[in-house]
Amino acid sequence: MKITLLAIGKTDDKNLQTLINQYTKRLKHYVPFSFEVIPDIKNVKNRSQALQKKAEGQEIIKRLQPADALILLDENGKQYSSVSFSQFLQKKMNSGLKNLTFVIGGPYGFSDEVYERANGKLSLSKMTFSHQMVRVFFIEQLYRGFTILRNEPYHHR
């Protein structure tokens, strides 16, 4: 199974980008992983929130294959412990799924089209984090999940 993380907009903070790179490199020892940044939508000042979400949604959907499982990182999604998230990943791998795609949306969330296409929603916390921080947290949790599945000492129980 291949895992892809899509995110709207680049990371401006070099420290966060260093952490993203570090965990992405570690994660590649366990699973084929790619992190793709969808460029910010241009002329957002001239667009309503709905139009901005629609434009971002079109960019997200055009990067998906029909058979991809799409999980949205959404404040109303299901919350997992690190161990239960690792079990979720194992179930997806056992199902024979070829591509599992997670998406971090823009500042206003997702368009209706993206919600309709989604196979599930995941929340990292009830708290709100910046979209840039979420990238680090999520990639680290993917890495943690695979170390749990391999009974490696990274995660302390």
C-alpha cells in the first residue's frame, strides 16, 4: 500500500519543514510515502470562502485515482489513540488497498465535492492547530503507527 498526504499551501517555516523532511525520511523505511503540496489558490481576496473551497477541492480531486481511499483530516473526524491508529493502518494494508490518501485542507475546510468523495474523516485533536503544524503531527503519527506495528521501541506504552 502507498500512502499519500496532500496539503494546501507550502510550509513557510524552515523548522517545520526540517521536521517534515525528517519524519518523511524515517517513514519511507516502512511504507511508500509521498507528501504533495497543492499550491495556494490565487486571487483568494476576490473569492468567497465557498469559491475558495471549491477551487481547492478541484485541485484535490484531480490528484486522486478512482480506487484511492480518501481520508480527510477534519475537526469532526474520528479520533484515535496512536495504537488504534496503527491498527487502522494495518486494516487498510490487510484490505489490499493500493493507495491511501490523506488530505489537509485549506483554511476553510473542504468543498462538498471533496466530502462526497471521501471515505472517512480523521481528527488529530479537539484542539485547533495551524495547517502547517498538522503536517508535522500527522507524518509523525504515521511513523509512530508503523513503529508500533513492528514492535519497535519508539512508542512507549
